[in-house]
Amino acid sequence: MRHKKLPDWIHLKYDVQPPQVICSRCGETRTFHLPATIEDAILQSQAFADSHKYCKTESNQRKEKGG
């Protein structure tokens, strides 16, 4: 199976347990569901990235809310 490269704003954070996927645009995080195979971890990361394709930065969200 061929995998897509994660966007530049999606980061994997392994220095915490359990590991997390982080969106640097909006600040949302998701914890990996463990135990998981490498394939499952890749799929979890790609699903998170897909859900953040059109997210906005935290500062843009505040502007839209009038903050």
C-alpha cells in the first residue's frame, strides 16, 4: 500500500507517552491508539491529516470569533 506524505503542519510527537499527532495550525492533538502496528499508526496519522486539510490557525479562529 502506498502512503501519502503528511502535510507540513502535521507533526508526530514521540517524546510523550502515548505518542501524539499534532496540528501546528490549529493546535489540536490526537493520541495514538496503542498498541498499533506501524501500518495502523500511519493510517491514524493520515486520517488526522485529512481531517485537518482545511483547518485554520488559532489566530485566524480568534479573529473570526471577534477576539
